[in-house]
Amino acid sequence: GLVAARHLIGAGLRPTIFEAAKTVGGAWTPSSVLTTPSSPSPSPQSPSSNEDHIRPGVGGAHHPASKMWNGMSTNLSKHTCRFSDWPWPEDASTFPSAEEMHDYLESYADAFLATSPASCNFQLECKVFNVEQLL
């Protein structure tokens, strides 16, 4: 999503990224910043209106990052698991921890998606339940 958004910005578009966690990073979001539901959410199979397809504040234990644990690291080295145009910091672990991976993704987003005039629109703490084509 981050790389696609960068290239969409380069093509003159303003993409939106929806993220269930409180911060960029998807599955690499540390458990300390995961969202928690603010109230019980309706069943995703039967939303009551179009607004229910996107619910800020829904995430928590259902977010993929809830499967992360303290001390978890990638199973790929930083030399393999990187963006071609964004190097890891020199002091990064050979097999980055979940926290290092999250920081790396955030640094990429900060460098390429948040600073341009046509920056990316991030919808954090937002879970998408349905997408429909508009005619």
C-alpha cells in the first residue's frame, strides 16, 4: 500500500490508505499502539448504512498485529526485506524486530507520503468492511 500510494502521488493522484491501527504499519504495528473498539460494532455482514462500511476505532484483537509478540523479528534479513529506494538505518538489526519494521515503514511514509503537496490521505483507526464500485 505505501509504495503504491507513493507512485499514485507521482502520477498526480491523491490516494487514501485505510489502516485499522492507530499508526502506519499494518501487521507490523506494535501491540502498544493497536486500536481498541470504542463501542460494540455491528456485524460486518449486515451494515445498517453506507457509513457502516468504514468504522473508525474498530480493530483491537481482530487486527493482524494482535498476533505480534515482544521480541518478534522478521524471518528475512534487512538486506532482503526493504524497499529498493529506502535503505534501513545502519544500526538496524540484521533480522529487524517488529518495532524496527514498524519504524522503517513509518519512516518511509513520512519521507514519501506525508511531505508532498499532494500527500496521501491516511485514514487511521479505520477498518473497511465493504467496497462497492460507484457508477
